[in-house]
Amino acid sequence: MEFPVNATVAVTCNKGTDPGPFNATCNMTKDYSAAWDISRVKCLRMCNTWAKQVDFSSAQEEFGVEATVLVSCQEPFEQKVFSITCKEMKSGKFEWDFSKNKCIRRCKLPKTWRARPAFSPDRQFYSRGEQVVLSCPQGYRPQPSEISCIPNGTQNMWSETPSCQGFCTKGGNWPPSVSAAPSQTDFAVGQQVLVTCLQDRFEEGSFPMTCVEQNGRVEWDTSHVNCTEKCQKPTGDPYLRFAPDKLYYAREELVTLSCPKDHEPSQPMIRCLWNGSHSVWSEAATCQRKCQEPDTWNRGAEFTPKQSSYNPGDVVMWSCKEGYWPSVPQSTCTKLGTWSETVYCVGEFETRVMGLPGVWGPASWPLLHLGFPLTHLSPRTSPGHLH
């Protein structure tokens, strides 16, 4: 007949003053086999070899009262060898007497602590007096950095309960637009710090930031930080000069522009403005070359106003002596520092000699008024007239 583990049966003795019945229980042994616990069967007056915590040196399975056997402590306990004796206890049970010697449980590698640090050396069990160095993943630090396996009565325990504590630094996702107290470099999870925008590049402002732990990471909560960048000095035209001259300009700040000799800024001043999301310049500006006094095809052409140089966009008006008129009434100074038109005076009858294309090369034909006579001279044909 077979009995499952933990099954209890009543047994009686054929001899003795107390025949029973007594309960015998089927128990699981340390090697996962099964054996009867007969410690309550008084008439047997015997102890089993399945005592917890120790391994028996003898292959014998049952021992009578006052029998002594050598045992050694199992793996979870400190290494120790001693003798135990089978005794009849006050309860009437027959058990091994551990009153003089006991197995001392070693410190065990914890598995249930929150944010458990890594142990060095890394083992399952640690002996009394052994020290362990702790380490944690990036963004965490061990607290404390070392622990020891120390005695606690007849058992061992860790000197402290270690953990990995998250912290933030001024690296990681710390915004480059802010600064905080320079003396502090580390911030614990949950700690809030007031940061200020870097005033040389951003508009003035202060915002709270909190060190938080989320999704297994420790980082700054920057959702409340909103630093507005100032206008950066334009770099499109290397000839532009600024007054005042600096890298960044505050909102509404006005800047006066200038250029090298013979050049003129397209705008005399620009202003740093806010467009609702970021700072922008009111206008784009460049250095434009000035125009010198315009050339004429003949000395009869006159222009006004007369000055040593002209800015891009300036206009001069042309006139001629009586009986002549300008080929165009006005010309304009361009951004390239040249005049839009070359002007000459035209009379009612005036001869011009010019080469024809394909014979003496390209000819530059001036603007002529309607009905101006042209004489066409060709080396292969007789002179003719073009009207």
C-alpha cells in the first residue's frame, strides 16, 4: 500500500506498556524522497535520519534512544560538523537533540528588494563576517556602498538593507538653456530645483524642474521649462557691422547697422521681435555697394542731384542743352553699385559710327528716339540708308 506525502496513519505496538495508537506521518525528505516520521511512536523509541539542516555521516536510517551520530550543516548554513543524540523529549516524541550545537544560517542573496544592487562577489550565500561591495545601473547609486554579513543571535543577517537610489545630475537630459546652484551636482529622485535661463542667450526666466523616476529611468521632468532664445546676430553678410555688437539681442532691442567704405546697409536699423513662438529680426539686411557719379556719352548731359556717391535706390534726373534731350529721363543706383542706364544727349540730326555684328564684332546700340536716321556702311555694297 502506498501513501501520499503528508498522509498520517495510526499505528499500534504489539508490546510495551503503551501500545498506542500513535500517528506516523509521511514526510518529504531533503533529497525529495519520502520517509515516515516515527518520532511520536513511543514504543519504537527511535529517531529518523531526515532531520532538517544537516547531513548524516552514517548510512543508517534509524537510531535508537541515546544513539549518537556525526552530522554536517547543509549548504544554506555555515560549514560545521558536530554530534547529535537521539533523545526522548518532554512532549513524548523521540527527536535529535540540537541543544548543544546548531546550524547557523548564512546570509542569502536578496531577490525581493526594490531596485536590488549587484553584489561583488556574486554568490547565493555569504558567511558570517563577509563583506560585499554593491553597484547599481546607470542613474542609480547603492546605499550603502558596502554591507557585511553579521551575527544575529544564532543566525546571520545583513548589516543594512541596501537599495539602488536614483539620482539626477547636470548631465543627461538637463536642458542646455538653464543653470542652477553651481555647488550642487547630484539631485535625489523627487527633489525639485529652481533653474534660471542663461541670460546671455535667453530671455530672463525661472522654472521648477523635478528629478523623477519613470519607465525604469531616472531623468529630469523639464515640462515646465520654457526659455525663449534671443535673436542671434545675423551672419548672412560678413560686411555688416552692428551697434551694439554682441552675439545675442533681447526682445525689442534695436540695432544700428553700418558697412565698410563705399557700401551702404539695406536697412539702417533692425529690431529683435517676437513672432509668437520664437524671436526673429524685423527685416533682413545686407551691405550694398554705393554708386559713383554716373558717366555720360557726351559733355552735354547733366544730372541732378550731384554728390560724391549714391546709395542703392537713389535716382538722378537727366537734362541736355537746348536742341537735345537725354536718351532716358532718369537712372537708378543698383545694389551692385552700378547705374541702371547709360545716358547720352540726342539731337535732331546726329551721326554715330558703329560696327555691325558679324563684320566688326558686336555693336552696342544706344537707345534712339523714333525716326532717328541711321546710315549703313558695308564694305561689299554701296552705302544705303536705314530708317
